[in-house]
Amino acid sequence: MSPVASPCVNVCVMDDATGLCRGCSRTLDEIARWSVMQDSEKQQVLALLAQRKKIKMGSDPCG
Amino acid sequence: MDNLLPTSIRVLERGWLSSNNVVLHDDAGTGTVVDTGYVTHGAQTVALVRHALEGRRLTRLVNTHCHSDHIGGNAALARAFGCTIAIPVGEARNIAEWDTEALHLDGFGQHCERFAFDSTIAAGDTLTMGGLEWQALAAPGHDMDSLVLYAPEPRVLISADALWENGFGVLFPELYGEPGLAATRATLDRIAALDVATVIPGHGPVFSEVGAALERAYGRLDAFTRDPERVTRNAFRALLVFYLLDRQLARLDELAALLEQASFFAMLNARSYRLEPGVLAQKLVAELAEAGVLQVEADIVRPAH
């Protein structure tokens, strides 16, 4: 059983401007490869998502 | 986890609203997909499948069963790739006539884009996908017409919602008066008799500890058999959460309206809870919030992530 939970929040719509999923902020490749990633790589993706969300909030005046 | 699957198989795993999509590289130029997720995710499903095909053309789409979270991307994929669609033979009439009650759409507050199929698959049929031979096996219980797909050579099972790492899908037939509990037991027995190294479930991660998963599934089935009321209440909660995953949020009064107006919820309330819809909505939301599945702020309910 994989201990790293999927970041999917069931929104599953790509944003054309950012190239990221509007729900989880992953790229298409990160979503597609999730099922075969080692736990260490999953953790790296989760860390990247935290950074992306921070950037997104910082650039959004309504954020 | 280590990749336990042959290189011709790609599994697209998202959350619970969309089933897993299994992309198989049939040869250098063509591919197949098994199950297609929920309708609102269709555009991303097309993009993910295209990515996973690695330049191949999608020529065929196969469904294990015809619930909204497994067939929702069918229409979009057929439009994008011109692929053929094969469904379990028992679903042919419902899909051809687009019987939204029998397909568990209207009565559950769920949606799906209509599609047409090109062929049917029956238990006992064999398919070649991803360069491997697969047997279609009957897997009634979650759905009486569901199939699972088994490849003896790499010992891989595409188990749909008949077996997950932790349980199995809602036992709809039992709720409609069919022998769903007995069918589920027969299906688990059938799976237990197979030599399986790796399971690609309908939802959740690919797993290899099949014996432990079967043990959990039998345990759940035993609990349901001892107290069939639990089948109803489990279904009620699961379908309410599914509805919220689709909408992302709803007001309590909207949930009360759903429980009153959607035929499935109304039927099960009349049989099991017998509560006024507003009271029932509050009770269920409180239970699911307590379990950490939902979040409630004022009268707005959301899935907990």
C-alpha cells in the first residue's frame, strides 16, 4: 500500500494558460506517471505543488 | 511503488470521481483504453490518454461496466480519436436506449454524455490488448453485467469495481432486490481462484498483495451479509460523497432537495432511514464530517481533501 496519498482533488481540468491541472496543480506528465512513481518521486511532486500554489497565490491580487 | 506491470500498460490514476483509465500499447501505431472516467474530466482524459499513447492512435475503447465514472469519457475519446467502443453485452440495451434510470444517472444526480457502442463483450471472450491475451470474466455484485479482464501470462487482473485494495464498489443489485451479496461472493471466489500477481483496480493504486485485498473484501462482505442494512447505508453515504465530488460544494438545502427528488435516494430513504430529507441531509453530513470525509462551513458542504 502506497503511503503517499494522491494530490488529486477530483477537479481534473487542465488550465491552458499554466499547463497545470486547476485542481491539483500538476502537469499532465505528473498526473500520467503518478501510478508508477516511486514514493520519493511522489514526495518531490508534492513539494513542487506546495511551491506552485504559493506562487499562484502571490500573483493573484485577490489571492 | 515499483512498476509491476508489463511496459505495454499505462495506468492513469486520479481521484475517486474518475475511475482509473488503463492505456495499452497494442503495437507501434495503435492502442486501447479500458474505462474512461467521469464526464466532467473528459478533456483531461483525452489529453492524458494521448500522452500515455506516446504517439499511437487510439483505435479501441473497452468498458468493464457502464457506470458514470467508467464511461464518462467515452464520447469525448470517440470524438478525439475515432476509436471503436466495446461494452459488456448485458449493458447493450441500456446504452442503446440511453436508459438514464438503469444507468444510474438521473436517480443518483449523476451525469454522462451519451455515446454509441460498436460491439459487445461477453464473459468467456478473449481480447488481445497491449500485446497480451486477456480473458473477460463475469464479475457480478457491484453491477450484474460487469466484467473483469485477466491476462494469465503477466498474471494481471483489471478488476474494475469488483475488487479494490480496500473493499469493492457499492452493491447496487442488492439494493434493487437482486442477489448482490451472493453474486459478490461468487465473484471474489472466482478472483481468488486465479493466479494474480498484480491488480489494476477501478479506483486507487495498482497493488500486488492480492491475498490481503481479498481478505479485506471477504471481511466486508461478511459484515454486509450479517447486517444487509449496512449495504443500504454504505451506498447512501458513498453516493452522497460522489455527488459532492462532482459538484465540489453544495448547500445543505440542495442536498436535502437531492435526497427528496433523486429516485435512488428517495427509495433508500423510504426503505431505511425514513427521515424528512432536510433532517436526513443534516444527519448524513454530520456523520461524514465526523469521519473526515466532508467539511462543513455554515451551510456549505465540501469534500475534505
